[in-house]
Amino acid sequence: MRIYKFGGASVKDAAGVRNVLKVLQTMGYENLGIVVSAMGKTTNDLEDIIYSYQKNDPAYLDLIDNLHHKHEQIIEGLEMPVEGIEELCLSRFRESGIKKDIKSIMESLKGEMLRNQSRNYSFLYDQVVSHGELLSTKIVAAFFNACGIPVLWKDARQLIKTDRKYRDAGVNWLESEKLIANSCQGQLFITQGFIGSDDNGFTTTLGREGSDYTAAILAYCLNGSGVTIWKDVPGVLNADPRVFEQTVLLNKIPYNEAIELAFYGASVIHPKTLQPLQGKEIPLYVKSFIHPRNEGTVITAVETIEPLTPCYIVRKNMVFLKMSSRDFSVIGENNISDIFQELSSHKMQVGLIQNSAISFSLCVEDKYAKINELLKDLELRYKVSHVEGVALYTVRHYDGDAIEFIESGKSVLLKQRAQETLQLVVKE
């Protein structure tokens, strides 16, 4: 079996859903499992609903109504005649009862929130945000069936069982493998990305890049022949085209290299998605839903990236820290352990580390605006200097030209070079 995953951008409106239909008609849909994310910015809308709800603002009910209206507009857009879609398809879709299904999901959401007694934000988050994927897959499944692609709608909460770590649940692989193999093997089905359920039947979510992870879980449990992540880009590029003018499409990437790139901050594929695929050597394809026949990128068991070219990663709005002991003593293992404990407690994401006998330098991402608290705590024991608003450039497979290119015109605060990786902290 093959697994296709379509993200929110690919189904953000009626035109997007019609294009996903076209992708399946172009590429074929035998022995296929389809994973779909919430439509467009639906997850953000649901987060706004939670925020309003937690402030005891009854406007959250209006926000739910607005979200309902947005999905009804997409349904109405799919009911409109367009070139390439037969009238019989539209007629079947209008008669499918999809509006009733969507209304039922929205009423269920309101009911859950009105009945909620939990003060656990993460628990509430999972119960609410999961409705985005339920809505999108119901609409997409109804449209596919109306247009002659007989897809079965599957509830991912009945397939993927997890622990109770809400917002970042761990998969119960043995139970999930049994459920998925029994329910999905040899069938054309569609299910939700990002969500599962715990042993009490409560909804859980799988954390960052959860929909990609869902696709990997399904492929692993079904011994799939491949996973395809459909995006609005031609594949994985050697640099972010929003930052670098000239980019190169990477045709092949080894699993380990993709994990390295993700670790340094590249928006490739999250390592947790790659790990189950690497275990069974299941290839992962990144392809364009605009040009589905193009080759794109494959992440698989190869020796090195093809073509072998420098890969550039930039993380902006970082903070550069340099620490030394107050009595000029050596920065040893106990100091480093102490510093990392502080970083962990203040939820800092570390992008670079460099230490000498008497100093310790870091480049961190202050994702939760806790830098002032961190500095206050560190300064009790260390001399600390810091520079905010720096950029961290990482170059994998660098050469002389890449070094010259990345350093040109920049004020470099720190430079660190390993065999395959060059990192620069730059004051912008």
C-alpha cells in the first residue's frame, strides 16, 4: 500500500479539494491510504476558540459558528459547476448529506466545550483542535465518493492508540499496528492526520508535524511501499527560496541526512516521521500537488544527497549567549549540566554550542519570551553577555565558495566548523 498526505494548504478551499481529486486521478488510487490535515488555517481558528473559552468569553460560540460558516462556504464552492467536474459528481455531492455531517461535528464541538470540566489545557486542546481534521476529511471523502473515487472514511482515533501525554502523545505501536492492519489493509481509505486516542477513548494529538507522522505510522503498520507528502513546492530544496535567491532541488536524500537537516532547523521532514520509515526502509517522497508527475524528492536509503551541494539553513531572531565563571575558574561538566538545566526550565531551544576552558557560548531560540528570566537566573552564578536578534546560519556539505558566500557582508560573532557542517552566528 501507498500513503498520501495532503496538508492544510492543499485543501484550503474548494479549488484545492478539486486539485487533490485531480492528483488522485492523475497518479492512480489503488491500494492507497490518504491522510488529510485541517483546511487552511482551521487549527489557528480552533486555538482562538480555546483562548476565548478559557477567558470565559461567550464569544467562543460565535467563533465556532464562524468556523462552521467557513466550511459551509467550501462545500458550496464544491457544489458550483467548474470545467473538468461532471454535473453527476456535483449532483451526488449535493445529495451526500455533507452539510448535515458538518453541522453535527460543530454541534458536538459546542457540546464538548459546554460540558468540559477539565482545567488541563493540553487535554482541552486535543479535544477541541482535533475537530479540524474531522471536518476536512468528511468534506474531502464526500467529494471523492461523489466523483467516482470510492473512498472509506476512517476515524484515526480508532486506528492510532497512544499514551495520555496530550499535545505530544506517544504511540502504542503494538495496538496501533493490529488495529490499522485489520481495518485498512488493501482498502482505499481517508483518515485524519495529527490525531489518535488514549486507552480511555479521549482524543490525543501527536505534536509537531503530526499529520506527516500519521502517514509514517500508517505506512509502517501496513508495510507500505512509500509515503508521499504533497506540497506547494517542487520538493526539498537546498535552501529556503524566501531567503536565498538561487536554490537547487535535491533529488535524493539519505534518511540520516534528512534528520540532520531537520535538527539544524530546515523545514524538511520532522525526525519522528522519518524514524519508523527508516526502520523498514520505506521511501518518503516530497512532491508538488501542482505538478504531480514531476519527480520531486525522495528520502531513502542512499549514501549521500543527490546532487551533492551545500545546503543552507537560517534561523533568525535567535539570542547569542556567552558565559564565564565569576572567579575565572574552568567551565566544567557540573557548570555545563547546571546551564542546561536552566535552559530546559526556561524552554530554550539550542541551535549551537561552543565551549572553551573558561567560557561557554550558545545560540538559543527564545520561543516563549523567557530570555530575561533566564539571564536573571544565570547571572546569579556566571558572568553573562548576550546579543538578541542574531541569525544562525548552518551550511551542510560546505565548500570554499559556500563559506565565502555565507560570510560575505556579515558581522560574524561566532564561527564553528566540523567535517560536514559550518555554523555562523551573525549580527543582522
